[in-house]
Amino acid sequence: FNYNNKRWLIEFWKGQYGICTGAEVGVYASEKTIYNETMDSENVFYDKISPEELLDISIVVRKNAEVIFKRKDKHWWVTGFILGEFSEPDELSVDINITLINEEMRDAFIQGLNYVGYSNEEIKIKDNSVEIFFGKPKTEQPYTNIKLLNYTMQRKNEYLCNVYNDITKQYETYDEKIDAIKEQSPLLYRQIMNIGRWKCIIDLYNVYKLNR
């Protein structure tokens, strides 16, 4: 959507991230304005937003309708991941609430939601905040989203989650769990440590324990 001479992209994800169940909301913008005449965004380069443009974002992630974690922050990227939790993407849903900068930006965002398939009945509005239920994606999915490939990768993810949980089930603290993985499965340990969102996982672990 277009706002303040920029092209904006607010993107939602949920699913299985290797050995983590997770969800994300990301906010990006492009200085290029030559695309403003249409809603199409092919070949637009979206960059990070400025500190003044950060938005209040909250997510409530559910698995089979049960809340598994919540996150809230004023940021450009709000995420959460549970290490060792295995989920099929269609088991997951996310209640997303975003507070836009002003009424003009709110209305432009709603126009973008309408464009990708959200009806006005699916959108809740309070002042400059917009809330939606993210279940089945409305937009076209990546060309790599192939049933056989997805099935194969998910079986690998499920196996690794089972290995993680089998090794760590006797330990209480997070540090103990990671030490056990390091000692008993160096390959899995390296995979965990190479996850780019590692800090988010660490932060979420304590939140997850409180919410269980």
C-alpha cells in the first residue's frame, strides 16, 4: 500500500521453521514512488523503516485454537519461535493487531488488505489499530510450495523435533537442554546455533514457559 510517498509492505508468516514453530510480522517500505499507480509490487526493493516509523504490533499465535505464545513490541519485525515444537502450518493461526501511524496510513493499510482478499467483515478497527485473523494465506504462495517437497521437509522437521525433545525431556532449564544437545547431538546443536533468529528463540522460551 502507499503512504507518505512510500510503498509499504506488511508481511505475515506462520509455520514450521526447521525445528521451531513460529510466526512473524514484518514492516518494510520503499522510497520508490513510480509504482504508486497500481497495487502490484513486483521488482520493488523494500528496505527497513526508520525509528520514527516503527509500529505497535502484537501477535497471538494459536495451535489448533489453543494459544501457544504471545508477543508484543513497537518494532518493524515482531517474531516468536518455540524450539522443539512441531506443527503443520494449517494447525496454526495468528491474531494480528497493528497500530498505524495515523488515520491515513490505517486506511491505506486496509486498502492493501482488501486488495489481497480480506473483506471488511474480517477486519476489526479501533482508532488507528487494525486487527485481523491470519489463518489460510490470502496471497499467492511461493513456487517452491510443492506438496511432495513440503511433506518431505516436514517429516525431517518432525524427526529433528522428536530428537530434540527426546534428548532434553529430562532437563528443566534452557541451558541444561542446550548443553545436552551439544553433547549428544553435535549436528543438531550446530543447526540450532545457526538459526538466524536465535535471540528471538531465547527470548520466547521464557515467555512460553509463563504462558503454558
